[in-house]
Amino acid sequence: MLWSIGGSPPGNADDIFKLGRGQMLALSAYLGLFAVAFGAATLLPFQSEPLLVGLLLSGEFSTLGLVAVASFGNVLGAVCN
């Protein structure tokens, strides 16, 4: 549920799509990690480990969530390769 992050349930359907600055920052971090992990599993010369370590050291993201996103990106990139 999106509103569990913000605190209160939305008043109408349009409120579901309104994310705060912190939520957008977290979403972009997870999407960026996924994209780099996906690229690292293909022929592109990316390295997802430095980004993963940096996000882990920031302490603002779930360890399990970061590892899951990186793993999913790596597996999906390997399948598409």
C-alpha cells in the first residue's frame, strides 16, 4: 500500500500517484540499482557492486530490498543476454 509510507490513506484515486520527495528519491535509487545490475549482467561493462555498497552504507535503504532488487536485475539481465 502506497499510503502506508506517507501515513494516511488517500482521499481519492488521484492521491495514490502523488509521491513525496523522499519517496521519489528512494524509488529512483532502487530503479537505478536495477538498471545498473541489469546492465552488469549483459555484455555492457557495468559494475553494480559499487552502487550497491554505496546505497548500503548510506543506511537509508533496506538491505533485503537492495539485495533483492540487485539480484532481480542480475537474473533478468542474464536471461535477456
